[in-house]
Amino acid sequence: MKQLMRVESFAREEDGVTVVEYAFIALLVALAILVGITEVGQELATIFDKFHGYFRTS
């Protein structure tokens, strides 16, 4: 009977769910930052390549 009460108590516990939700949100934020940094990096590489080509041919 005591084991059954522990299982029921564990099933009602919502702390673990909250942790998983926060971890999922953190993952999405990190993914958005990574995508943003990648896009900015590619744009900067294009700009620097244009400058390099301009100064190289002069």
C-alpha cells in the first residue's frame, strides 16, 4: 500500500515536467542564436571577400 501511494505521488509531481519545458525553451533559444550567428558570419564573409577582391585587383 505504501508503494502504491509513492507511485501516485510521483505521478502527480510536476517539477520534472517544468524542468523539461525549461530545457526545451533553452534549446530553442540556443538554436536561434546559433542560426543568427551563422547568418551574420556568412554575411561578414561575403563583405570581407568583396573588400579583399577590391584591394587585390588595385
